[in-house]
Amino acid sequence: MRTIYDPMTYQPQMQQLDSTMFETVQEAMTAFAQTVYTETDVKAALQKQTCKIQDYAALLSPAAEPFLEQMAEKAKQEREAHFGNSVQLFTPLYISNYCENQCVYCGFNCKNAIHRSRLSAEEIEKEMQAIAKTDMREVLLLTGESRTASDVQYIGEAVQIAKKYFPTIGLEVYPMNVEDYHYLNTCGADFVTVFQETYHLDCYEKMHQAGAKRCMPYRFYAQERAVCVGLDLACCWD
């Protein structure tokens, strides 16, 4: 029988960091009152070079709806200031689709009767060679969230294979402890991607019914644990 954990309870082997950022985010979300913001607040936020939390709150409020075009233009200006008109492409490759979570929205849900597969080292090498022939310079390795089917050593081996063909290696796998991220970094991984889906605790609990992903704070702090060992972050939040 699968154990159903409280979404705030850390499961065995999950590392806890000495941080209050999760509580800070939860408090800010709970305190967010959409209807208190006005057109004046939205206009003021759009004029600022650096927005504070209250400015972002105004831009997320119903009062901002008439200003969607101005917000889009502001976002365009910021993007161009930092990145110009460049477009970065990468190739995603699932090396395993085994999963131990029960997320109601996901096709990989462990209760779904789908074909499961895990690439061997030889198959990963073959895929890397084929992708490299397209002149892509970055690859993203993905797995379902199963430490049993795709443990850290397996992922590390895949990274080492990929590093022979690509200068930049990204990972979109299950959240890990600091020592695991350190190991993958030494194997050649450059960045990680972790999707949170929602900050809302009640919604998170309903969407993630079982498995390691049910623990909301452990997932929330995944990016901080990765940064501790020098890994970069990419597209971490929906």
C-alpha cells in the first residue's frame, strides 16, 4: 500500500535546508488581495525600472487587465535589454519514463497503464550521436520521477555520454539532495529545470496525490539545493 504523506511533510531521505523562503512565499501569496489594487498602482508599476513585490501584485491584479499590451511591451523591452533578439534552441531527450508519482494532470502518472521504457547506455550514445549530427549544441536530458528506475548513477552516466557530444547539458529530472546535484555537476551537468506547477498549497495537495512530488517544500527548495553546487537554473517555475 502506498503511503499518503501530508504535502508539508518531508519524506525519508529528503534533505531539509535552513531557509524560510518557502514560508515567505506562502505568506505573500496568502496576503495577496487582488481587489485592493487600482489603475494608479498598475501605471506606477509599469513606470518602474525595478519592481517590488507589491508592484508585481498590482500587475497580477484585475486592475491590470486593461494594460496587457503595455505590460507585453514592457516585457519585450526587458527581454531585449538582457538577451537581444537571440533565440536559444535545444533538444530534449527522455531517457526514461518510469515514474513513482500520482499527479492527476500527467500522462506519466504511475497509475496509468502506458508503455514504460529506459534507454541503455548504448541507446543513449546512439541518440546523442544522431542529435549531434543536427549541429545542436545543447541537450536536455529528462526522466520520469523514479529513483528506482533512473537512479542518480544512471543519470550521471547519461550526462557523461552526452558531454562527449555537447558543450551544454541540462537536466529535467526529479528533485535531489545537494550531494546528488554535486555528483551530477561533476559528471558534466550544467543546469537543472524543475517545474513547481503551483504555489497554492491546497491546489498542490489535490494535484499531487502520492509519491515524492507530493512534498511541496522539498520540491520548492530544489533550485536552492542545485545552486549550492554551482548548477545553473532554467525555466524553474510554471
